[in-house]
Amino acid sequence: MRQFSFEYPWVLLFILIFLLCAKFCKIKGRSIYFPHLDALFTSNVKHNKILAFLKWLTIVMALVALASPILTKEYSNSKKNGRDIVLVIDTSGSMQQGRFDMKNLSKNKFDVVKEVASDFVLRRKDDRIGLITFADVAFVSSPLTFEKKFLAKIIKMQRLGIAGQKTAINDALVQAYAMLDRSQSKSKIVILLTDGVDNMSKVSVEEVSNLIAISDIKLYTIGIGATRDYDGRSLEAFAKAGEGEAFAATNSKMLHEIYEKIDALELTKIDDKKIIQHIYLYAYPLFIAILSLVFFIYLRVMGRGK
């Protein structure tokens, strides 16, 4: 935003003094400031419109320069401290279970998870997000990226059984933490979603728990479906070690609410600083004043020489 103003606006009041003096004061033959240029103020100057214009232009521009015109630029320097987030999604055979969305019974748990995760990704505009999918094995479906629309498409393209039918939660967490370990972000988050019990990992629970505990990465866990379907105690222990929270969702509405809560808990920090820049413009009216004075003197002296 630009704004024009004067640093010393009261100086412009002197224009009124000059106008009053021009009307009521008698012209003297000799100027105080230019003692050798008495011819500049002889009576025939009054009848010379060009000289009168140059005289007043000099006076007005000199006073404008003294008033110090300023152009002020004000803008915000917003520094957004985005987060690095890794979504870890279960693609095992148990995610095929239906009746998870009471509004659409044809949808299985995995269909709902893809919709909710995609919506979460599109809302996190200033964050980098990656995706780990797992079943028998865990693999990187997408590295950390700012391309949210592309990542949402990747999520929707995921298919059940793409990584097998069993559940390797511990291996998936190791993959997620390895991805974030190379990140330079000050805030790192893992969101694990599963509906099963680990029965395929090569890494033990103790090793994963230690990894979570010594890391600066926050962990949220989400167990979906009936509580008997997944190991709630392990998910709570993981979340506690990762200084996050453990959630449970028995239907699509609860899952939506959980992702919304995580979204609210992990707001992107914005450091908004106002910067004001002053551009001084007095040089321009001062240049015009000097130039018009030079022309005034030149024309008056030339006219006197004729």
C-alpha cells in the first residue's frame, strides 16, 4: 500500500504569506537575497506573464521541497513456518470391511479413509506432506511434497492389497521416521491410521518405541473400526512416546472429526511483520524550483539587455 504525505506540511502555509505579500506589500528595488539583481523586480515584470509564472513556480516548488514530500510504502513480510507431515495408511485386507459410512453402506473403510485423507491434504496449504502405505510391507507412495493436488490424486489411486494382506505397523513407522529424519523443518508430524494388529513387521515394538521416544517427531495414531480389531494399547503407547494423541473412530463421521481436530491442533505458524519504507521526494520539486529560477533570471536579464 502506497501513501503520499508531507513530513513538514505546515511549511506549505508560507504560500499564503507569499500571496498576501504579493497583494499588499510594495515591491522594493533591491532584493535581500539577490542584491545585484535589482532589475528582476522592476515594474515591467508585472506585465510579463512568463516571468510571473516562473517566479511563482520557483516559490511554490521551493516550499514544497521544504515541506519534504514522502511516499510511504507499507507491506507485510509474512513468514510461514510450515510443517512436514507424513501420512501412514493401512492398505491391508481388513480395510475392505464395509458399513463404515452409514450414509453410504457400499463404501468400505478404505474408501472413506482415502476421502478423508485427501481432504486433509488439500487443507494443509503451507505444509509438505508425504505418504507411506503398508500391509505386508511398507513403502513410500509419495515423498514430502508441496504439490497437494498431485498427492490427493496419489491417495485416491491407492488400492487394497497393493502391499499384501497382513499388517506391518512397526515397519511403516520406521519408514515414516526415516523420511522425516532428513527433513530440516522445525515441526515434524506422523499420522498413523490402521485397523489391525501388527503381524508382519521385522522391527520389534521395543525398537519402534525407542525410535519414537528419542525423536523430535510428533506422532498421532488413529485406530478405526471396532476396538477389538486393533491394538489400542500399542497405539496409545506409541502416541504417548511421540508426545501426540491416540484416537479411535468407529465410523466415517468420527474419522472426519479426528482429522479436523489434528488439523486444528497443528496450525501453521505465521510470523507477520509490517515493514514501512519511506521514499523522500524533495529532490524533484527542488530541481524544478532551481530550474525555473535559472530560466527566470535568464529571461529577465536578456529582456533588460534589449
